Amino acid sequence: MYRERNHKLLDKGNHIELQTFRKDNTQEPSMLFTKVGKGGFCGRTEQDAKNSRGEDVYSYVTVTAEEFTSIDKGTTWGKTPGPFIFKRKYID
């Protein structure tokens, strides 16, 4: 569970679908991921996605062995300009 959400991964053959559900089991827009490069993935919200309040939302995510980047746009998403970038930190 992340941010009081439950997630379900579905293997769709040529892509992976990440479904997201609120605590009350309301489904939020799914993310669709495809494999890119050596071990990386990129994903985006399904086309014409709307959140549980009916607002337009858009997310684009890239995941590599070294970095996770997320760009979010929408009425409530994307209030901070630019992407969120999380870089892997190695701890001895």
C-alpha cells in the first residue's frame, strides 16, 4: 500500500498495467508500462485519464537501475513545476 492506495500489476503481454485503488476500492487511472533499453521501463497514464473526482490527469514515468522520474500534470497533480527525480543512492 502506498499513499493509502492498493496496487495490482497485470501482465498484458506487450506491456504491464499498474492498477491503483483507493481505500474505498475506487479505481484511479491505470499506468501502462513498456520495457525500454536494458532493464528500464517507461509508463504513462491511460489515454484521457481522469481521477476519481473526474479531473483530467496525466503522468509519465521512467524507471532505470539508477533513477526514477515522474512528470505529473492535472488539476491536483503537477502543482510543482518540473519532474520529480529520485536517484539511486549507494550505501556501504
